[in-house]
Amino acid sequence: MAENEEKRPLAEHEHKKVVRDGDAVLKQFDSTYPKANVFNEALNQVRVEETDLNLPHVRDVRQHDGEWTIVMDYIPGKTMAEKMEEDPEHAEDYIRQLVELQCEVHDHEAPDLLPSLREKMRRKLASGELPVDPSERYELQSRLDSMPRHKKLIHGDFEPRNIIYGEDGKMYIIDWSHASRGNASADAAKTYMVLMLQHGKDLADFYLNEFSQEAEIPKQLIQRWTPLMAASHLLRTNERHKEFLMGWLDVMEGQ
């Protein structure tokens, strides 16, 4: 393989990019990204490595010119998102596989010392940057406090771009930066929201029905988490999605 192919970017986001380097993946953070967040992300992934789930393992955390990099295994293959784009007629089949794999994740009790989803969300709801009025903030905080307390392993961003069909025939889950312990319904609500934003209402609703049946969780319990997930996502979304997410906060008025 040519060197420029091995070094090609795999993904790029604000403050970070993911680059392949031979049999490794380099997740590179710019100099403004907090050092503590880099090490916390690496540590979360290392803790999930204690399970029997298929995921790339962390090899190293290093610094160069003031910028931190997490070095992980490279998993050759295609993401579920790529396969869905190539074969849209079978999108529902891929969503069924996504649901089965997500339920496998939730079958695991979270490894010791993973952060609590509830506490992470509590801090986000208290943030002065959250664009909600005091009444909305109070309603969101009250809703969070009323949710059942679970200790399941939660991925936090379980969606087609984070599933790789490996060339070895296995399915791998990547990007565990938001891993936590908490309620499976919350994780499903986040997936539902992301699918709605990326693939539209029909496929998102199909996912919700499939997950509800597979996990034996009423859809209403998952939907109770959607305003909380929307509020959390507002802190790092773009303007294009902001209006949509603000609309999901209005769901509270009818519940």
C-alpha cells in the first residue's frame, strides 16, 4: 500500500481528526483540546477492553508539539454507514443488525470506574452554555432525577458510522469516548436522535420499534429520554441541527 493511502484521514471533527498510519489509527487532538479529556477518553476505552466486545485496543497516548494523540488498532473494513449508502434498499436489515449489537453491549454491566451517565448529564444540564430558560432547565433536571438508575454499559454514540464490518467477518464498535454506565433507554434515545438527524424519520422510527421489541423496553420509556439527549447534544451541535433539537425539548410540554 502506498504511503499516502496509509496516512489518509478517516474522519475529521472540530478539534480532532482520525488518521490511519499503517496498522494503527491515530486520533489527533489540537492544542486547545484539554489534556484531561484525552486521557479520560483513552482510559474509558481501555476499561471497555475488559469486556468480550470487539473493539480496537488502545496502544499508546503520546504528545507532539503540544498536541496529544491516542494510538489504537486499525480495523480494516467498511462502516455500517458506508454499507447503507452503497445498499440503501437493505437499510432496515442493517438497522436490525445495529439493534442486535447494541443489545449485546447493554447485556454487559459497566466496567468499574466508568463515569456515570446520570452525573455527566447533570453537569451538562447545569452548564451556563445550555440555551434553555430556567423553567426548561428545571424540568430537564427533574426528569433526569426521576429516571431509573441502572449500571449497564452505555456506548453513548451508537450509530452506523461507529460500527465496522471487519475483513475478518466480525463487527467492531469504535469511538468509545462517551462510554458510561447507565440506562439502556438513554443510549437508545441517543441513537434514535442521531438516526433522525442523519437518515430521517422513517428509518429512525423503524429503529425505535426494533429496539423496543428486541430489548423488551416500551417505546415510551425511550422517548422520555429524548429531551434529555437533545439538551445534551445542544452543547456541541451545529446551527443546522439546533432548531431541530430545540423542538425536541418541546416534547416535555406534552408529557
